[in-house]
Amino acid sequence: MSAEPHVTRSPKSWDEIKTTTCYMCACRCGIKVYLKDGRVSYIEGNRDHPVNKGVICGKGSSGIKQHYSPARLAKPLLRVGERGKGAFKEIEWDEALTLATSWLSEVRRTDPKRLAFFTGRDQSQGLTGWWATQFGTPNYAAHGGFCSVNMAAAGLYTFGGAFWEFGEPDWKHTKYFMLFGVAEDHGSNPIKMGLGKLKERGAKFVSVNPIRTGYSAIADEWVGIRPGTDGLFVGALIHELLAAQKIDGEYLTRFTNAPWLVVEKPGTAEHGLLARDRDGNTLVWDAATRAPASALSPTATPALMGRFTLKDGRRVATSFTLLAERFLGDDWKPEAVADRCGVPAASIKRIAAELARVAFDEAITLDVPWTDHLGRRHDKMVGRPVSMHGMRGISAHSNGFHTCRMIHILQILLGTIDVPGGYRYKAPYPKPIPPGIKPTGKPGQVKPNTALPGPPLGFVTAPEDLLIDEHGAPQRLDKAFSWDAPMSAHGLMHMVITNAGLRDPYGIDVLFMYMANMSWNSAMNVPDTLKYLTAKDEKTGDYVIPRIIYADSYQSEMVYYADLVLPDTTYLERWDCISLLDRPISEPDGPADSIRQPVVEPDRDVRPFQTVLLDLGARLGLNGMVKEDGSPRYPGGYADYIVNHERTPGVGPLAGFRGADGKAEGKGAPNPDQLKRYIEHGCHWFHELPEHMKYYKHVNRDYLDWAVGFGFLGKADPIIFQLYSEPFQKFRLAAEGHGSIVPPTEHRARIRDHFDPLPFWYAPFEGEMVKAEDFPLHAVTQRPMAMYHSWGSQNDWLRQILGRNWLYMARETAAAKGIADGDWVTVTSHHGQIRAQARLMDGVEPGTVWTWNAIGKRSGAWALDADAPEAKQGFLLNHLISELLPERGGGYRYSNSDPVTGQAAWYDLKVRIERAADQSGEADPQFPTLTGIGRTA
Amino acid sequence: MTTLPDTTRPGQKKLGLVIDLDTCVGCQACATSCKEWNTQGYSAPLNDWDARGADHSGSWLNRIHGYEVKEKGQAQSRIVNFPRSCLHCETPACVTVCPTGASYKRAEDGIVLVNPDMCIGCKLCSWACPYGAREYDEVQGVMKKCTLCVDRIYNENFLPEDRIPACVRACPTGARHFGDLGDPASAVSQLVAARGGFALLPEMDYKPVNRYLPPRPRRDATTLAPEALPRGDGSAMDRLFQWADGLLAGHAGTAPAARKVSRVAAIKRRVKSAVAAVKSKSRGKK
């Protein structure tokens, strides 16, 4: 044995380990960064962190290659030639900020809405939204409108929470988990960890997805549904459960508006509204007294079903009666939907039976007494161990809002929201339905040199809340909160460049974007987007979009279309806060937040964007960003803001270690040592709720009281689920001509049809507007598990795993077209044509083709060689997707979005595929190679 | 030709991995965390070449392959993610074929290692390995392979729970397990026994130590008997009405019946909640 060489048992290959937060996707896991000789040498998951508990994913482990990417920007750039040609000169920061200030101050002095400020995968929306408010432009949003606003809005308008970071399955107790349309990374580690737990316990995992890769690959049952038809499948499940009365009557009666009374007076302005007493309380029918009673009466015995007559003669029905009438209809029978959604009726029936069995026969109880909102004490917490989660595959359709709402209705009928084994809220959710913030930017609210009276984004509940003028015209550039998309809570980022380019509804002076690759993989219709970005006004000779400021860490395709480039740091070089005021990282067991700290100093002339934004705000003299003497309020940049900014007294970006002694949580005076305390605690903070507050939070008196004290809720009112949504009926009434604010005639039918107070299914728009025989196939994208948009696919290691994409299709579909594995094919939509290489597989719904998104790159971008496979074989489906729907009567073109929320309908795409005549060559279209920005060592 | 140590004695430690194909989602966490650790660890460097170009490649000690398999009689295919790395065979051909003694199997724990100082890059070992588990580093000219993170598993600079290979430490689904497969009582051996863990290509008789756990049987239309919720006679709406009426009477419904509220109790509760409301208001004022 002595021949064996000596191997050191305890080598120490690092000098120091620092904690911070990952940014390789949106999970925001805790990480430990190993440093050697001042350089990052290794990154691992932080075991103490509430999000990932030590694990790390393929992206997070490749963070080192993100941090040292040659695609990093190194210095501010000023365009010196024609836009889009890559002619830049390096300038100093002072010149860059002076220039940006001059452009922005001119806009603010004349008409602040002529600044469009949109951010992409921004994890500082608490700051960026506030900055836009103080600037005074309503034209602000982050990327939610083209990501998953349907999912967020459907949840917030139904039960005061939502999928993704607003809640998660009760991984510990759930026995049956349904996953709808989740791309492989969304969410990344929490879902993977959860699936591992389910498998260990033998819980059943059903994946509803046209494609059987990633998470779906390990599902116990794969439901290979046709894209855009999930609503049919879910509606049929609801039908089966109602027909067998396998629903939670007590839960519905006490915690939802199922027994609330709805006025039935067709043709009048109150038809379909909730009946209310003189004090404005909604009503139930008290079966004991045979009279209406306040919906929140602790003594009433509400009737769940029935039609009644109020004293004033009005006929009313419980909202559950209306819901039951809808879903018990024959058109929701499994046999009636099976062909359209591609799921056999027998499977639908069996899954419904499985859901009922697990929810009711395998119910669980926790021996935890709790008190509900009516003061009733419960000895135990009853759990219905069925949980669900959904994401992009539900969201990215023009029927996604109603489909997602239908999934929530299914959860609620089974009594599974925030109960043991079900879906669980994460603080600060649940919130009132919907949250009480209204968008601002109405006529008169946008004034020169003036802040907006409130935030640009919010939740519309009636036509009065819309941002429209007296003619019904949109006030925002993206037409959010207009008749085009009334409940567009996250804006419509996918429409910004098109609308600015077409000056519809108006032109702008400055487009200011952050971390959004809007000239490439984040844009629908890339060819026309590039036209709008470079179009010139014939009269003035200036660009139609006169100034473009862009901030990013990397030389993405968008950088080349900027006039002024503000280089950002990498995620390991800056301060950040993962705030409860923004997109929280809380756990169901309690609120959490975290920070990023700079673990290394930048070796380039770059600045963190958030610090730059505060600097610009100070230079512009924006409220809250300057002191009374005009000096910057946060001279220490973003870190200074994180510690000292207060949104309301005592409430700041971070909830932990507040107050002079650092002991306050939630509310408390700013603590100068707060960041130090976070670092001492591994850069995160978590407050565990006591056992009796961990479930039933929506109606848990102790939780609600605590949430008020913590600043999450204004009042300790119960959050009563809205199966029937009255705000929708208000829009429908407006479309029928009732009220003072009614849609212009041409919008009326669309509003009336889509503002149904109960969820329903309709065919996705693109499929309805093109002929099925011309475009018979659905085309969708997925994100590869190891990549996060364009960032990941430029990473030296990750691109070795996946350096190009293919068009995947079912063997039988390919065979019918004479397409063999590896053949070049043309993919044609109503909007355009691309060339790509096909790969054949079995695990895909035969009417669907798909590819990985954001792998295709423009030649020359991202510091990749011009002939990199990402550019020459990789491709985007984006070129096939129009951001505008085909013309309707009158010539108007709506955006390619959900009519309720404005969610970009990426997955509505319909195509036809042919084997290409020429089997050599490369992907098409190819755009001119980008040059002009060097590599960073 | 390099000789193998005698590892046949009872109680011989056989460190290895158990990889659960039922939970592996193919996320690449084990592949990149492996590369990240080992490029600065025992195997440093794991080079990349033409990293921004068309012919980009690099040396990795662990790669994940995705296979689509259609089992006999199954209408649906199954996608299996298959992580591939050195199996630390008991009688590894890669060692015996090594002309310099650079490849060796440790007597202490059975780990198969390459001593980079002695490796001449002849690649005989990679030809000998039937599992394709060895990778030649083009830049360094040396053969690389999984070390089971020999520089982590005994490393006293780590907490005991972190003395595991980087891939196991990273795996988000918990599909990777590390331990002594020579000890039938170890957690990994028990797992292999419980789940029917198997060795790859046992017929080649290199006696791999690593084990793979097979995917669990699916539970879908292909394996489950048809079932459906009962559907009563007549109108479903009428039956739902009857059920709702039953709820009121407190004897129907799938939920535990609501407790009947007596008049007196109701009044008491109302007073209590009014008091609570006043209390919470006054709390808010403080």
C-alpha cells in the first residue's frame, strides 16, 4: 500500500468564505462563495438558508463563469455611429450620468410620460417602481407582463395569493400534487427539493404539460395536454367533483363567497352585482331565520345554494349556485372536452376520483388548535392533502387568466388553500382580494416636474380605476389599464417598443431599460422590433425613439441598440435586498428576506444599477432622493437606501434587524448596523410563525392580527375567496352600457365576452384567427433546466451542456411530413418563417412542436464567436410571433395578449412545418453580425 | 500494468454513489458543481477549450444524459436522466491497463484515482473503461476522472455534514447518495436493498461499486384500473341542492359537520368577538 501516492486529507483551497444570494435565476437561493487570492473559486448552497437549505442547481454552480464572463461590460458607452451598428466610444461615468440627467430632466420638465422606464429580470422593483413614481411617469413596469401576470393576477383576484413566490405546495404533507405547465426551471430548487420529498413519501405527482421533459419526466402520471386547453381539462374535473358532491361544503360556506348573494336582474345596472345591506355588507341567506344576513355574521347559517327573494323584491342567487350551473353543464363533461384537450375522458374521470379520494378520504389533521376570523375555536387543523402549482404554460396564453382562475377554483372546491397538505401562502400573502393598490397615471395625474400621486402599477376593480381619457383612450404607452387589457397589473413590456415606434398611442422621448433583452429573445417579432428601434422620423431625421438608455451587466443583443450604455456589476459585486416590498422569498412557515453583499470588488469601471438610479434621482432632484438642501439623500448608494429608506414609518426594504438595537422585526426604526447583522446571519432573515398561525392564514384571527402588526395587512379582516368575481361583472355591465364609464363601441363585445365573473374557457386567439388547416401545430418554448434566459446560454460551462437548440416534434407528426431526425425544416406562422433543425421524440403531444428558449443568439453578441452554434444553428421562435393580433373589424389590432391582464400570449403560436428543400446550411433568419464591443478578460 | 490492492477482505470499505433515476430531473447541478469543485480541487484544472467558439468543449468528471425509452407494451415513452461518472469498480480495467501506475485504486476506501504527476496521457484507461467515465484534459494532457471528492470527504475544514462529494452536496432532488457500499448496514446499502438498486453492465465483471436506483413504476392509465366518481340518477343540479340542504342540517357534506350554534353560545361569541375587535383597535393605536 505504500506505493499509493499521498493524498492530502484536509486541503484548504480557499482563503475565505462569504455568504450572499444567488442571481442565476429568480429563486434567489442562499449561497456561500469561496474566495482564493481575491478571486471567486467555488460557490455552494447555504444550508441555513430558508429557500434552498443547502442545495444548489446547475445554474448556481456555474455562477463563477457568469461572474468572469468575457461578455461583461466594462465601461459606460456612448453611441457614435448609426444606432444598431455597434459604433460606441467609451466615456467616463460623470459624462454618462450628466448626459442621462440632461435627457431625463428635459422629459420631466415637459411631459414625464414621454419617459418609458421598463426593467426586465429586475429584482429591485421596490426601488425601480418607486423611482418611476417620483419621476412622474406612468410608463413603468418590469417583465411580469410578458412573464406570468396571468398567474399572479388570477390568484390575487381569487384568493389573495398566487403560485410561484406567493406560495407553494405543502411539500411535507401533500399526498397528491398536480403541476400545470411548469417549465423546467420555474421555480427551480424549491420545486426540485419538493419533488424529491414527494417521491420519498410515495405521494403522487401528476404533471400536466404537452412535453414530458424535466420535472414531467419523473411524474407518476404525465397528462400530455394540448397547449391552451388546460381550462377544458380543469373544468371537467370540477364538473366531476360537483356531480358527485365531492367538495368541501364547510370550507366553501365559511371561507369563500360561495354563499354570497348575487342580484339577478338582467338588463339592469345591478344585474350580477353582489347584494349588499345598507352598511355595504355583502349578504348570505340565513337558512335558520330564512332572511338575508351579513356575510360575515358569526351566527348566520348560510345557505350554500338556492335562489331567494329579498324584502325589496330583488331576486338573488348564491354565487355557488351560478358556479354549479355553469360547471354542471353538459359542455363540461369529460367526454365533451376530451378530444379538444387531448386527454381521454377516462383519465379525466380517474384523476377526479383520485383528487376526491385524497382530499376527503385521506384527509389529515394536525393537533393544533386555532381560532378563525369569527372567533370560533377549532381543536384541530383539517388538511386536504391535494396541492397544485402552475406557471408559464398556463400563463402564456390569451386564455391564461381564466384558466389559472379555474385551477384556483378547483383548489378551493377541494378545500385545499392554506390547509395542511394543500397550497400554502408565503408572507406577505394572503392579501385583500385584490390588493388595495390602484394604478396611477390618469389624465391630470401626470404633470411636469411632479411625482405621480401613487405607484404606476396596481389592481383595477372597476372601470373608474382605468387609466384612460374621456374618450376611452389609453394613457400608458403599453396601453395597460385601458380597455385593451383592464387588469394588466404588471404592464405590457412586450408592447413598449412597438407602440413607441408606431407612436400609438403616442411617441416618447426616452426609452430607459434595465436587464431586458428587448431586441432579441424577450421581444415578440424581432425583425419589426429592430425596425422600430432604428426608425427615423422623416421630417426631423431623428430617431422615432429619440434616446435609448440601457443598463445591463452583459453585452446582450439589446446593448447594441442603446445610445447610452450604463454597465452594471455582476451579482457577486453588489448590494441588493430581496425585499418583502418586492418579490418575496418568504417560506410558508414565515416571512423571510435577504441581501446580496459584494463578495468581490469590480475590476472594471462598472457601477451597480440601483446606485446609479439613485444617483440619477438625486441629480434630477426627485422626491425622497434628495435632502432638503438638495444633496443626495443616499450618498452611500443602494446600500444606504436599503438601510435608511422608509416606505411608511418603520417599514423599509428589509424587515429583519430593525430598530436601534436591531431587535425589531417587520416595523422599526432604521438600524445603521442592519447590513452587518444580515451578514452575521448568513445574509438572510427568517421569522418563524408559531404553529397555530401556520395554516388557514386567510381566516386565522391570530395570524391576521399579527400580519397587521407586522405591516403586511392594513386591517385584520378575513380574506374571503372570491369564486365569483364582482369586479369582472362591473366591467361586463360597463360593456353593456351601464355606468358613466363605458368602453368605446368597438371594445364592447371583447370586454363583455371576457369579463365573465366566473371562469370559463375560450380558444386562444391566434388559433381562432388563423385557419387550422394552414397552421395545424402548436409551437411553444421551454426553458432548459440549467439556463435562465440569455444569461445562461452564454455561460462557458452551460453552453457546453446545451450550445444550440432543436425543433422537437412527435415521431408520428414528423413521419406524416416525411421529416427525419436531424432534418432542416421550415416553420411558418401567419407572421413569418424560420428554418431550424428537427429532432424527433415520443414524449410530446403530437399536435405540438417545441424548442428551448433564448438559446439562439445573434451572431457576434454576448462575446461569442460569430460562428458559435448558438448563432448558426440556434434559433428563436420569437420571429414567428406577432406582438399584434391580426386585424379585427375596423382595422384595429389588439396586442397578442390576454384580454384581461395583457399577459403576452407567447404560447398561442400556431405553425406549419415542412421539410426544407435545401438540407444544408444554417438557421434562418440570420441578422448581420454584431461588432464593436470587445471582450472583458 | 498496474496492480490492484487486495480489497477482498471482509469489512473492506467501498465508497461510492447511489443515484436515484426515479428522482433525477436532469438539472445538471451535479455536473456543474462537480466541475466547479474539482477545477480548483484535486483534479485542478478541468480545462475548457475554445470556450466562446464553435468547437467548444472541456473536461468534466460527471455528465448527465437524457434518454427517451419506450418500454414494451407502454403507450407512453419515459424520459430517463442518467448521470454518468466513474463507478469505482472493484476490479477496474482502467487501473490494470495503466502503464505508469498513475491510475490506482486506493486500498483504504476503494476510490479509483489518477495521480496527475505520473499520468502520461496515453489514454489507455479511457479505452479500457466500458463506462466512458474518464475524460482527457486536452490542455493539461492528463486523464481526469471522478475522485469521489477525495479532498472533501475526509476534509476537517468542513463540518461533518459537508464531508461528502460536491455533487451529492448540490443535488436539489436528493437523488444522489454517498456512503460505504461495503457495509451492508450503511444507509446507502439499505437504500439499494430497499429499492432494487442495480450495477451497470455487471456481466463485464469489473464489479462497479456505484449503484443506480430504478424509476418507480408509474401510476397512470397504463397501470391503474379505471375509476370514476359515482354519478347518481336524475339531475346533478338537484342532487347538489340536496347535498347543500344536508349541509345546513349538519349531516351531509364531505367536511366534518359544522357545529350547531346555540342561540346563547352565539350571543356569547358575538360579545367576545366585539371585545376582541375593540382590543385589537386599541392595540393598533399604541
